[in-house]
Amino acid sequence: MRSLLYFCIAVAVLAVAGYYLYTRVISPPPKMNTAAPAANPGGGRGGGGRALPVSVYIANYSDLSDGVSRVGSLLANETVDLASQTSGRVVLINFEEGQWVEQGTLLVKIDDLDFQAQLTRAEHQFALAAERLRRQQILFARDAVSREAFDQAQTDYNMIEADIELLKVRIDRTEIRAPFSGVIGFRTISLGAYLQAGARVATLADIATLKLEFSIPERNVFRKLEGATARFMVQGSEKEYTARIYAVDPVLDVRTRSVVLRALYDNRDGLLRPAMAATRIAVETERTPTALLVPSEAVIPDVDGRTVWLVRNNRAVQVPVKTGNRTADMVEILEGVAAGDTVITSGLLQIRQGQTVEPVTF
């Protein structure tokens, strides 16, 4: 019985060994090619695929304003809150809100009837005092009156004259006039209202000339800033405006290490308003007439410096560059790019060296 068991085991081992020998040695199965096909995208060195569309810029020489880009504010050349110097009832409002008024124009009148009455009385008293003084002078010349009587007549005359001048001043203070030419704002009073002394009536602003106030880093204080040109833009307008720097703050801001500048802008057309934000301010302290410029977005910072992508033979080529001055949206290229080179300005994160691209010039 044991011999039969050993015989069955031997037959099973021989059967397994025979099957392995037949499948692996005598007739092996065909090998499967599991390797992935070599990638050959359209943008690779091999080409032949779809090109990547990119925006490009043709590098060229042009003027460059050497300055710094900052944000500032527009201020009125002059501004004042008009207020009354005396109390009383408003009897005249002689302006329209938003109206341009000339210097010296009567804007508001306060009731002055009591002052006018006092002035009329004082003028009658003054005429009488003047006549009395004249008679006293004649009598004093003849030694008909004492020196004390003559001095008293002279004093009465002078005091009444001073009272008249005081009343005229008080009457003058019942009128509010424009201290300078400008645009008057919204009024805060109504006709017939009782106005307290010092109460605000309206705001007057001279906007024919605006002041542009902004700051630049302290390293720029060695440049000739007074008389330099400042170019700026405002929200909602594509126009570039020009102002002339007329003053430099003599003291730097200790917190920001910057110096404040003020420039004058001719705003006689009235397009700009005080308190508007001025953006992309560039100070023209010197000009480079032969600067090679490219858009700032085309320059890529790198650990080794800066690079740009160029289009050569319809393929993207990355080249190192050396940069110089910059404006709000352009950068000067000193080395690495020549005039006429096609510089890529979009899709910079998707581009690979040698990739086929389709330029779109703007």
C-alpha cells in the first residue's frame, strides 16, 4: 500500500515538471511589449504636433524715463471752509452749489440792520464833534478857551471816529466773500436761518491747479528733483497726465525712509478732482533715448538672475538677460536681447525649451 502511495506522488511530480519544461523552454508564450510609446508632443524638440499659441513683443529701442513708480494723491491748490465771523440771520445766499466764483465775490450776507443804525447815529455824532472841534481850534488860537477844553474836543472827535471804524468792521464781518477764485461746494445753511459765529457755510476749493503729492525712496534724493516732470494716471482714464515738481519735503519720513514731493498739475479743464488717487507715478529725472525695452511681464526672475523667452525658428528659446531701468510696465534690457527679437509675453509657465510656438504679435 505504501509503495502505491510513493508511486502516485512520483507520477504527480513528473507531470508538473513536464508541464513547466514544455511551457517555459520548449514552447514559451510570445513576450508582450509593456513599454509606453515615446512621447512626442507637438511642442517637444521633435515637433510635428500642435504649436502653443503665445503673445509676443518685438523688442525695439525707444525713450526711457528713469524714475520710480508710486501711488499718490491729488490735492486742491487752495481749500477753505467758509464760516461766519458773527452771529445773525441769513438774508442773502449769493451762490449756487458747484459754481465757480471769483475772488471777492459776496457769497452770504447776514442781517446788519442794527449795525447800520448804530453807524448812522455815529456819523451824526461825528459831524457834530467835527464842528465842535473846529470851533475849539479857533477859540484856542485866540486863547479864548483852555488847553483842557480843546483836548477834550479833540478826544471826543477821535473816539467817535474810532466807533465809526469799529462799526464798519462789524458790518463787513456780516458778509462772507470768496477769499480766492474757485469752485464752491454744498452749502450747509438756508435763507433765513440763524447763523452762529464760526458755523461752517460751505467749502471753497481752487481746482484750476492741483497738487500731486507722493513719496519716493530716500536713495533718490540725490537726483535733481525740483523742476523734474512727474507723469501719472488715474482710475477710469487711460490718459497719462503730466505735472511739474515744485517742492521737496526737507525732512524724510523716519518710518518709511522716504521723501515727500509735490508737483503742480494744470487742471483748468476740470477733469480731475482733489482726493483722487494718482497711480503709476514716474519721475523723469533723466532720459535714455536708446533704451531697448520689453514688457515687464516677459522678464522671469531666477536664482541665477533674469531670463526671457524668445521665438527662434518657431521654437521657444530661454536666454539670460541683464536688466537696467524700468517704468511702470517696461524693462530696459542691457544684454541678452537684440532689437527685432521676438519676446514671448504670455504662457510662460507652460513653455518648455525647444517647444513649437505660434506667435501672436501685439
